[in-house]
Amino acid sequence: MTREQRLVLTIAVLATIVAFLDSTIVNVALPAIERELGGGLPAQQWIVDAYLLTLGSLILVAGAVSDAFGRVLVVRVGLIVFGLSSLAIALAPDPLVLIIARGVQGVGGALLVPSSLALITSHFSGAAQARAIGTWTALTSAAMLAGPLVGGLFVDLLSWRWAFVINVVPIAVVLWLLVRLGATEVRKPDAKIDLPGALLCAVGLAGPVYALIEQPRLGWDASVIAAAIVGVISFAGFLVRQRVAKHPMMPLGLFRVRNFAWGNVSTFFVYGALGVNGFVIGVYLQEEAGLPATLAGLASLPISILLTLGSSWAGRIAGRVGPRLPMTLGPLVMATGSLLMLFVNEPFNYVTQLLPGILVFGVGLALTVSPLTAAILGSIDPGRSGIASAVNNAVARIAGLLFVAMLGVITGGALDLGGLHRSMWAVAILMTAGGVVAWLCIRRAAVVVVPDAGEVVVTAGASEGGGDHEQHDVDEGPGDHEPEEHTPHPSADREHEPRDSDSQPGEQR
């Protein structure tokens, strides 16, 4: 590895850690924020959803932005936006300012993650690229492991505000490293950025989110109804725009590939459930069970540990039997873990009431994530893996956005013991839906090369997904010819066996 490559890898890892760490810290900080600034459950929902709203709306155009203006510049801008918004969050005098700053922070996150990974794909190739992305995945996954604990320590020992101020330190380091890098890079000034599509997507998501969060408080007044209607119309316009645009941010032709389409449906259910689970557990353990923030952060740590340790094992299983079986069993195991959490009662006892469900849930998550990613990216040719991964990542973020917005309806407006139990039922139902979709609709690939770690792969090779590809759409139904499925990037250079593309769903090969 050359000096420049080491520098690029360090920059990519640190820049991504900034975004990932913050997303895991915030759930632990929510009760402390509410105690100081007020706003109740709706404010807590908006604090989470403002970030997811801008991130989910803009991450699909980030590849094109990176192509047009250069990865280094986009990473630099993303870092500055993320850092300034983190300071604004730390200084926020009321929930409104904090929520607006979280939305701006989501813009920075949307610029950071895909551009950081694209830096790796542009400076490494072949086996070296696979190793670099493996290092990136391992280190960023470790950061996500530490996030709740770090957030809890800041909340308990200093203040929730310091959990956001601390972002400035790694951001300053990365900006200095970017100056040292000083690399020139190829830009594509003719890269097409679908700004109308991004705007329609943002409004289309913001309207329903506003209606879902505010309806329990305001009822069905004119503003709630208008927001819902405008949102639905805007999202319909977004889909029409993606159908007719020459350079769409989300090529709808990708959804004609069976495993890609149904894999994203399963992603929607699974990651919606994960969003609800993380929010509810983090808040309930502090506000109702009375745990300090540090212990609340540690409570879910077994899930992250099991995910990290079990991903490779799940990958080997999927490599032998295909992704369909682990994608079915994993969500069903997580549903079982959620139902075990119904044993939580008053007085609270972590070891006997919550830990068994946490452990079962973690096993299910480890079974699910890598095969799910492989099924989706493995169904798309490597030339479009960047945009395919970006779409899948956006689906995961949007699922969390929408189901967190529904928490007021799910819990009855209060995260007490009854609200926790209703939330766990909702998580179990969503996970079951994700498993059923996988069993009924995912085709078994002959050989699947599975990423080793973490969460859904984020926009690998984002520069490839900038929107300026020629698309080769394939109409496909349950009994139609299925195009050859490819090994997902970054492992595209590994040999794999050809598929039998004429087999039907569920057939053994």
C-alpha cells in the first residue's frame, strides 16, 4: 500500500465514522435532550427523522455530485456541513433549532458516506480494493459498536451537547489529511444531477412524516391532511420523474430484477423494524426503567457484537445454500427476540427480562444482513452496483424514517410499559413480513459471495452510480427469464459459477 493509499483509506474511514457514530449516539441522548429542551415524544421523533429525511432524500444523488465536482471536494464540503451543524445542535436553545440543525447534518451525511467510499474505489483496484473496503467495513462497524457507549458516557459524565461537539475533532483531522493528500482527480462536469427528483423525493417523504408525527397531537386538522396529500402527490411525481428522466437518481428499471426488487421490499420491513427497536429501547430504558445513559447504551451492545461476529458465518451459509433461507430465518428469529422482550415488566430486571430477547435478536440480525446485501447487489451487474447499493441504502433509511414517524400511533403517544409492548409487537410483525417476503419471492442464487460485515453496504463505488450509465432494463416477473446475477462489488473479481437463469422461485439447483 502506497503512502497516498494509506492516506486515502484513513480519510475514508474517519469521514464515515463521523456519520455512523453520530447516528448511533443520538438514540441514547434523546431522553437527556427531552429533559432539557422539552417537546415530548414528537420532538424526539423529529430529532431522529430530520436527519433521516435529508439523508434518505439526497444520498441517491450523491454519486452524481461526487462525479461532477470531485470526491475530495465533496468530502470536504460534507465534513464542513456536518461539523457546523453538529455545533448548531450542541448550542440549540430549543427543539426547533436542534431539529433544523439535524436536517442540515443529514445533508452532510449524504455527501460524506458515498464520496468517502468512492475515494477508496478510485485509488485501489483488484484484490487491494477488496482488502481496503474490508478494512473500511471493519473499522466503521467497530465505531458503530462503540457509539451507544460513547454517547452514554458523554451524557452521564458531561452533557448530551458534548456528544455532538466531539464531532469537530475527527472532522478537523480529516480536513487536515485532505490538505496533505493534495491529489488531483478526474471530474465529470457533464455528470447529470437530478435535482428536481431529489426535491420531489424530499417533499414526498416530509409530508407523510409530518402527518404521522403530528396527527396524534393535532388530530386530523387542515395542516395534517394537507401535508399528507402534498406528500403523496409529490412522491407520485418523483416516481413519474424517475420513469421519464434521461438521468434518473433512482433508475426504476433496477426493480425489474426480481431479487433486487423483493430484496428491497424485505429491506423496508426489516430496517423499519430496526429503526423502531433502536429508538424505543434507548428511550424506554432511561425514561421508564431508570437506567443511566451509559447502561442504556450498553444494553443493546450484545446485538452489535453478535452482528460483527456472526456476519462471516452467515455469509458462508448463504454461499452454500443461497440467500433465501438465511433471509427468511433471520427476520423470523428477530421477531422471536422481539416477542421475548414482552417479558419486560416493572420492576425492571435487565438480565432476566430483556437480555434473552436481545441475544436472540442479535443472532437473527447476524443471519440477515450479509445475505440480504448479497441477494440485492448480486442480482445487478457490477457496472451498476454503485447505484444499486445507493438505492438499497436509501430504502433502509427511508424505512426507519417512516416507521419512527409512526411511533406515536404505535405506542399510543407514550413510551411507557404498554407503549414498549405495543412497539415490540410492531417490530415482530414487520420482521415476520420481511421473512415471508424473502421466502416467497427471493430466488436462490447458485453461488453468492457475501460481504463480511456490518450494515447494508453503503454506496460502494458511488461514482459508478452517478446517473450517467446506459441502462439495460429487463422486464421480469415470477415466471419470466431472469438475467444473470453477478457477484456484488467489491468482490467482483472473484470467480463464481454461472447461474441457471431459467429456474423458478424456490427451485433447488
